[in-house]
Amino acid sequence: MACTPQRSERIAELVGRRLDAAATSELLEHVESCSECSRELDLVADLLHAPALQAVPAAATPRRFALRRVLAAGGLAAAVLLFLFLPTREEGSTEGCQRLARLAPPHVAEVLLRGESGGDVSGSQAAARFSEAMQGFASGDYASAIPMLEGCTREQPSNALAFFYLGLARLQLGDREQDALALEALRKAQDLGEGLLAEQALWYRANAHLARGEGEAARLLLLEVIERDGDFEPNARTLLAELEALLAR
Amino acid sequence: MGAEDQPFAVEGGAAWGSVLARYRPLALRVAAGIAAPDQAEDLVQEAARSILELARSGRARCATQAHARNYYLRAVHNHAVDALREAPSGGMRSLDEAPALEPPASGACAPESLAEEREFRALLQPSLARALAGLRTEERQAVELRYLEGLPFARMAARTGASISTLHSRVEAALQKIRVSLGKEGLRS
């Protein structure tokens, strides 16, 4: 396995086409000197040649399990039940949206690990708390980082960075309730932040909606990113094109 | 010594051809993550062509296959970043987050042909199929979610209903079985 859980995540994200240029650059630099990660990358590179891997069916969900039983039963009743249990177009695009979501967090800058974030964090105690939270975040310990970041936002209700990373940390946990809370935090970060931070928060809001299977909501936010014409504009255009192709099916 | 640490021979096209063949699917994923997915194929081919041009100018060998892999992936990364810069929309405004990577200090690698890719796949795929056939269904599923979709463990847990620690175990077990299976066939150490 890779040298740390976070590195392992990065390799999986690279393979899943979810790493942007900066994170890819950082990972490729790392594998130059890390034999563990280098070996994991090699194994994964070989795995990608397996056509069988592409053909593995998705997990049996309760609906699909019911489907197999119905098929085994046979007959008209089965045909009717089959119709009822077939995935709807909406479910198909829900899963499709989820596949499009780009949730990989950005690389955490050193200044944030030291608790320094310009005017957002003031006072040595608040800076120390923010530093601890960001170290948890950077090491992939999102469950620990979340309560600390929540504390930061309570102490400093105008701390856009804390809201931003709180939203990202919640997104990494991957359940519906956390995704809803992530959206709230990212919205707050966008409202409080400026420039690149606000744009980045908007970008992740769009991807959070994709993770929830909410294609139309994501589409509207991606249009907003494009309209801002900032650093994320090319990424938003690309993602929007993929989303619109999915929604048109 | 692991396969990735073995000295990398550059005599003839086979050695470089095998590197490009082995890492091409990974290179496509690197490109697709940075630029538009429909550009990935072109970007990877451009990177391979760039490497071929260096070969014609007689550059030195790479010390290890891992070194050659990194060089190839860096070339793909740089081509993808360039493609983003040149996007009709105006491209990236700030490249502070995506600096171009420097080539390896010990000199470029010298490929000669990509002809071995089909041969490489023909050799590897049956072995991979056997390795994957040796996995339990849930282990194969875990590998697919992890490396086909690139999901973090938390999302895999939400998708499958299994706990994160269970999924960790499944992926680790699956990778170990694959390593052992490929190792028995002489494909990995």
C-alpha cells in the first residue's frame, strides 16, 4: 500500500480522473522518491489493462436483488414487477452525476498547517486550533477535523477559510447528511470569501450537488463559475459539457 | 529488487515500447483528469511523440523503469497543462497551482516505438484476468470502485453499505492477491 492513507487516496483519485493539475503534479513529485507509492502506482497501472475490471457489475442493491428474484419467478407477474423495479432514468442520471463529481480537496498550503491565513484567523489560540484542524484535514482525518473546524467557525463567524475546509471535510465523508451540511458550509465560505476562495467554494458546491445526484442544481452553479471567468472556468466548461451530455440521455 | 527498481535497458525499441505500453492507460487517466476527457488520447500521443523526438536526438537512458514511468507521466501532465492554457475560453488564469514539472535530472529517456503495446496487453491481460478471477466478488467490487471510479473509502462505504474498515481490508486483500498472482507468473516481484 501507499506510504499514507492520504497518498493512497490520491492514487485512487488520479486513476479515477479526479485529480487536477496541481494535485497530479504533487503526486508525481512524491512517487519519484517514495518506493511504497511507486509500487502501488505500478500495480494500479497494470490493473487498468484488465478488461475484466471494466466488466465487473456494480454492487447488488436491494432493488437489483429483488429484480433477480423476480426474474427467477418468471411469468407475467414477473414482467410487471420487472417494470416496477427497473432503474428509472432519474436514478440512472443520479449515478451518472455521482460519477462526474470532482471532490478531491486541493493541496493544503504550509501556511494553513501553521494556522496562518492572513486576516481570517487572529489570536494565537484561534490560530493553534485552526492549525490543528488543518493538520487533521491534510492527513485525511476528516472525522477529527470537522469538530475542530466547527469550533473555528463558531469562534470566528467570518472565517471564510474555516467554512471552506469544513465543507470540504464533510464532502469527503460521503453520506447524504454530511453532503447537505457541506453545501451549507461552502455557501457560507463563498459569501464570506473573495476572489479565488469564493470561486473555489462555488466550484465545490457544484460538485457537491453532483455527488447528491442533483444534476440541474450542479448545472446552474457551473454556469455561475463560467460566468465568473476565473481560474476554474475551463474546468467548469469541461464538466458542464459532460453533465449536459448525461442529462440529455 | 522490485521490478520498478530494475535498470532500464534502452537497446532497441522493446524497452521503451514496453514502458509506454504498460503505462498508457494510466497516462490517459492523468490527461483526462487535467484536460477534457476527449483530449486525453491526443495528449498522450503528443507526449509519446515528444519522447520519440528526444530519442532521435540520442538522449541518455533512464536509470530504472520507475524513472521512465515518471518521465512519461510528467510529459503527459505538461502537455495537458499546456492544453488548458490554450483552451478557447482563455485557459487557466493562474498556473500557481499547476507548475510544469521538470524532466528528470539524469537525462531524458529514449523510446523507439510504441509497437509493443498490443503485445504487452496480449501478455498481461490473461494474467490479470486470472488474478481478478481469484478475487471474491466483494473484493473485485472494492477494486472497481477504488480504481475505476477513484472513490474515497467514505463514498465507497456509502455506496456499498460496508464499513470503511471492511472496504480497506477488501482492497488490501485484493491488491495482495493480485500481486501474488502476477508474481507467480513472473510479471511482478
